[in-house]
Amino acid sequence: MSWKDLYEDFDELSQGEKLALFEAIKNTLFPEPRLKLDKVAEEVRDSRFSSGLACVHCGSTLVKRNGKYRSRQRYLCRDCGKSFNDTTASPISGTRYPDKWLKFVECMLNGLTLSKTAKLLGIHVSTAFYWRHKVLYALRSLGQDTLNGIVESDETFFLESYKGRKHITFRKPRKRGGVAQKRGISKEQVCVVVAIDRDGDIVAQNAGRGRITATEIDVVLGTHLAPGSLLCTDSARNYIAFAKMKGLHHEIINVRKGVYVRKGIYHVQHVNSYHKRLKKWMERFQGVATKYLDNYLFWFRYLERYKNLSPFEAKRAILRDMSKRANDVTVEYLRVV
Ligand SMILES: [Zn+2]
């Protein structure tokens, strides 16, 4: 049989089947290399110590290499006397399940729920929960982006949630996300400020409850706007006050009056489509506990950043990013926050 015989039947497939066939052929011809956690650890070294080798416990630069343990480089700090390796105090440090971690990161990239993730990996749901937040706190510790040039900003609202808390005494518990008791924006809604520049850098953070003030916007955005940035928003008063307070050049897009673009470049369409994608993605979690909302905002921000990478590259990037800074997030820590 020649390839032409096969190709003759190609047209009979649906568009979806054609794409699936294409993917299958591509994967057979160009299989993705297997990612090894040891290799990732070496890459972590480069990004973690990009400005020089320093102790992850005390920050001292008086560090010497101290042999290898299980083929991993170890270091000894002459100041505090503690030792560490390239991934110490990262989510993957000392893991007993290197293969499960790789799979877990894949689940995170695909936005799987905890129960699906737990089932797939054969781990307990509470372990999946712990791993997820370890990763999210690690990503969050890298901080927000700095925004440059034209910066679009707008707010979006999520229903406040005490998910996970055993006893809610001040109102009837809601089932699976639920709806607000009051119509419109009230203190039952958590306000998330999102700002995005034209390079795709993003700041997204819980800014407060209900209608927020210019000062609350400042807490989220204030220190993340590069000098000379130009703010683009709708005609909301809090943003007008915020721009005035910071002395920012401000382009106001009066969407309510049917104006969507000014001078060909000023608009808020990037931030609004970000809101839409974020909301759609969040639906699967059926209401995220408000105390973890910022973690999920960070997660989504990283997914947006990785979305143009191949699955292999995305996995590598998330493992590198989440191990870049040394953080110790323990089960006890997650219990108290
Ligand atoms: Zn030290």
C-alpha cells in the first residue's frame, strides 16, 4: 500500500478526526523527549542562582560545593553551616515521587480538578490539594509583573466563598459556587483588579470587597506600573481618581457610550477578553475559597504565559518557575492561612 492510497480516504474524515490523525502522526514521527526531574534540577540551578550562588537558608554568598548526593550537587554554607541542593525548599525537593510530580504538573497545566488529578495519579485528594497549593504559593512568591507602556485595566467580580470552612454561622452555606443574595455589586463579591500591557505582562489580584476605591486599586497596581505608563480604562470613577492620584496619563474609553477604540490604539479589549477567559477557566472549580483566590489568579496568569509553548516546554517552564525561589510551604502553613 502506498501513502497515496491512505491519503485518498483522508477527505472522508471529519475536521476533528483529521486533526487527531495529524497529531498522532506528528507524535509518532517526532516524539516528545522524556522529561527527567534531574535534568530540571540542573535548569533550576541556572535560574535560581542567576545572580550568583547564595545560601537558600541565610542568603550568604560564602558557599562551597560539597560533593554529590544521589547524583545531585550539594552545597554547604560557611556562615550558617546548613547544606542545600539545587531544589531545596521548592515543591519538588526531596520528593519520593518524581514521576508523579511530572504527571501532577501536567494535570495543573491542563487545569484538571483535584478529584480528577488524585484519581489519575493514585494519590489522596488532600495530597493533591497540598501539592497544588505548594506549587501555587511558589509561583506567587515570584511576584507580579511590572507593566510598561499602554496598560489596560479593569475590575471583575467573584462571589465571596468560605469553601472548606466547616461552620458558616452568619449565612446559609451555598452549594457549589451558588449565587449572591443581593443583585448587583455588593460586599458579597470580591473585586479582582486585572491590568495587562501590550507585551502581555499581567497583574491580577484580589483588591477588596464590593465597589473598590482608588486607594484599593493603588495597593494592587501602584508599585507595578513602570514610570511613564499610560493607563487605559473605562469611565469608572475609581480609576479616574487613581490616575489623578498617581499623575498618570489616562485614556478613558467610554464603552457605555458605544466608544470601543480611541485613536486606533486605546481600548480595553485585551483586559476584557482576559476576564472572559479567566471566568470560563474558573468555572470548573465551582467556587474557589476567597483566601486562595490570589493563588488561582497566579495559576491562570502562568497558564496564559505557557499557552504558546509545546506541552513539553510548558512542563519544563512550570517546573523551573516553581522552583526558582526557595520557599518552605508546609502542610501546617496551609492550614493556618
Ligand atoms: Zn547560610
